[in-house]
Amino acid sequence: MKTIAIPEELHKEIMKLKIEKGSKNTSELIKNLVFEYKQQKFLEASKLFRDKLKEKNVSLASLLKNSKKIREEIADEWF
């Protein structure tokens, strides 16, 4: 376990958020916040990927179909 120093105002905001979210403790709150952050980053990357596919007029199904051959070649080469 680690201890970190934070300003008093930030501590108050964290305590308010802990109560609002119904977290058992601060550790659980931070764990959930990190999860939400990672989930948001994943959704942003997913949207960017879909936008790029649309921009290139490529469907996900066709991308997977075309990449299957490449994946098989790589697997044959490495394994």
C-alpha cells in the first residue's frame, strides 16, 4: 500500500465523489475511475478505427476476410 499527498481541496472532491458513487473506500473509487478512463480511451480508439474504415469505404467484415490470409501466413511463418 502507498500513501500519496494531495491538496486539501482535491481530497474534499474525492470524498464527495466517493459518496456520490457509493464506493466502499477511496481505493475502490480510484480503481473504478481508472477503469472508466481506460474504457473511455478504448471507445475513442474504437470510434477512430470505425471512422477510418468508413473513410476508406471498407467494412469490418471485408477487413477481417482480407486480413485472414495475412494472419495465416504469419502463423505459418512463426509456428
